[in-house]
Amino acid sequence: QVQLVESGGGLVQAGGSLRLSCTASGRTFSTYTLGWFRQAPGKEREFVAAISWTGYNTYYADSVKGRFTISRDNAKNTVYLQMNSLKLEDTAVYYCAAAGSRWLGPKAATTSEYGYWGQGTQVTVSS
């Protein structure tokens, strides 16, 4: 079992930065693919970024590529999402998720591949 708790959300002006954190409990955290997803009001949950168990492999949605960076610290059971150059359209509830696979590859963008989810943290980007 893995329990995930996100933090770091908040209100930021367009062009600003935020860093989200997601801390996990569970002995096998270090062997899981970890992902970040987001859901805006009235929209479906969408993929943002994912990282393999070693941190060597990463995968990003086109909409955030070059602006967001996912990383992990297995010693701290934590995955991060550094968000720079934020845009109004980045406003959403951000969720971290864990999949019981060391690396999903392109499937990392698929919501149903993840068995564990956090409760979400709100990110609001203002003009």
C-alpha cells in the first residue's frame, strides 16, 4: 500500500513559479513510477509528467514541456514538480499518483495505469 500527500499549491501570478511536493508512505515507494496529473473545473483529469523509479526516465505532456520539471528523492519518499513560467491555463487541482511498475514508458500518461492517488493540491494562476 502507498499513501500519497501533496503540498505546495497556492496562488501565483502568471509567469511565476511553484514547487509541488508529494510525500509517500510505503516500503516500495522507490520501485514505483510516479506521476503528476491535473484537473481543471469541468475538464477531465490530464497527464502532466511522470518519472521512473530511478529518476533516469521522465515523460512530459507537450503543454508543460520546457516549463515543468519532475524529480524524486527516494531517500525522502518524495516526488517534486517544479513549475516555472506558469500560465493561466495551468490552473487546476494537481494530483500525484503511483504505479506499481518501475517505468511505464508511454503508458505513464494513462490515468488507469496508476493504482494510488493523493488528495490533490490547488494551483491557481492569476493575471
